[in-house]
Amino acid sequence: MSLFRRMRDITVATLNEHLEKSEDPVRLIDQYLANQREQLVQSERLYQQCVSHAASLRQQYLTALETKEKREHQALLALKAGEEHMARIVLQEKLQAEEKSAQYHELYEQAKQSILELDEELQQLKADYKEVADKRSYYLARMESARLQQRMHARSNVAQDGAPRMFGRLEERVSDMELHARTLRDVRKMGRESFYSGGNPAVDAEMEALRNRLKQEGTQDHEQTIPLTKR
């Protein structure tokens, strides 16, 4: 297992551990996704560098291979022309090109293998990112459903319990108002009764004055009636 893959496994395990303890899992997932995006950018950049390096190795390999074949053909022509010394020099260059071609070919094959592994890990990274992003969307949808259900139940409780409590308080308030009105009415009634029943000293004095006046008027009328009778 490559270091890259071990780091990926450690990251996923750490995420799972933190999710179990986190009070805000969505925020933690967002942080994980942000880190994954950064890692994806770096991995894709590394992948492009590896591809470019492999292309350079391939070109070096093909150039050396072409030189080797060219020198071999030149050596054959020199030998045919009886120039054995020149043929040896060209064959020496042919062997050097052949060795260089083999070296670069080996490097190129290693680079191709590295690219295949990196591409596999890069695809796995993208798959992991998509999986976590999809789970984030799923859990957000579940949280929104739960929140809406809580609001629905809260409104249902208000509809069931709020109206009776509201009318109960209204009944208490109206009863208090009615009691207050009856109390004021009784107080005023008692005041009128006491006022007209002689409980008021001023009224009593006026009544006594009227009685005395009536007595006096009655006495005067009686005195005027007697002399007329004697005549």
C-alpha cells in the first residue's frame, strides 16, 4: 500500500471518529471536503507532472533507439566501404545509444506504472469526495425534514393547546371585568339607598325643617278659622 493510500485511509478514519463526537457534523464534513478538494488539486497537478515526465522519458528512449538503429546502419555502410576503423567508431556510438535507450525505456516503464497507480488513487479520491458530498446532501435533507417536522408538531400543539388556554385566559379576564362591574353597581346602589333612607344628616335636617313648617302653617290656618266662626 502506497503512502498516498495510507494517508487517505487515515483521513477517512479520522473523519469517522470526529463525526461521532462532533456537535456540528455538517461543518466537520465541509472541512473534510475542503481538505479533499485541496488534495485533489495537488494530486491532479502531480499527475500532470508525472505524465509530462513520462512523455519526456519516452522521447529520450525513442531518440536513443533511433540513434542506435542509425549508427548500426552507418557501421554497415562503413564496413562495406572497407572503412573498418570508421565502422568501429560508429558501432561504439551505437552501443552507447543502445544502453541509453534501455535505461530510458526502463525509466519510462516505471513512470507509466506510477501514472497508473496515481490515476487509480486519484479516481479513488474523487469517488471518496463524491461519496462524502452525497452523504452531506443526504444528511442535510434529513436534518431539514426533522426541522420541518418539529415545526409542524409545534404548530399542532399550539392549535390543540393554545386555543383552550387562550379562551381560558379570556374567560378569566371577562369574569374579572364582570365582577368589577357588579361591585361598582352594588356600591352605588348602597350609596343611593343610604342617601334616600335617611342616613344622610343633611337630608334629615331638611326633612325636620319641612315638618316644622307644615306644623306652623297648620297652626296659623286653625287660628284664622276660629274668629270667623264666632262672628
